[in-house]
Amino acid sequence: MITIYHNTRCKKSREGLQKVEASGKEYKIREYLKDELSEEELKALLAKMNIAPIQLVRKNEKVWKENYKNKDLSDKELITVMAKNPKLIERPIVETEKEAVIGRPAEEIDKLL
């Protein structure tokens, strides 16, 4: 089963969803701004992507610039910040049972399909 962590208002996220839909594979959508991810879920996704938490942060978001940009946050603190501010999470994320990718550019999703 494929899960796409999706923001309906984001063009890149909609493009990612189209790619998943076109694959013909079974998938589910998780609108992570409404159904927020826990810290444990974020840790699991980061492990599947094999990236550091800072690589999942949207650094151009106002909340990041105003509250966190110049702070030296640990990985654990970054995960907490993203869990509390899901708008800071890069999108879309596409996940399978074994791995996950950030769908930017959308061609990254092809690696899972």
C-alpha cells in the first residue's frame, strides 16, 4: 500500500498525487495538515527516507523564519517542531512499506512506483 502525505493547496503535492493515481497502484491519502503526524510517525518516515530532520523542513515558511531559523535545534527538537507545525513538512511525501521519498521533483516518486 502506498501512502501519500498530501496538502490539497500545494501544486507540487497535487502533481505528486496525479503521479501516484496514474500508477494504478493502490494508495491512500493522508492530509497531514488535518491529520497531523506524531513525532514517532515522523521518525519512522525520516528513517525510511534516510535523511536528517532538517532536510524535511520547509525553510521558506513564515513560521520557520520567525521562530526557528537562527536556532541551533537538535534532530529531536526539529521533529517536535514539525509535529507541532505540520506546515513546515516538505510535501508531498510518498511512502511504501519499505521506503519513502519527498516528491520534489515529482520524478522522485517514480523510484517507489
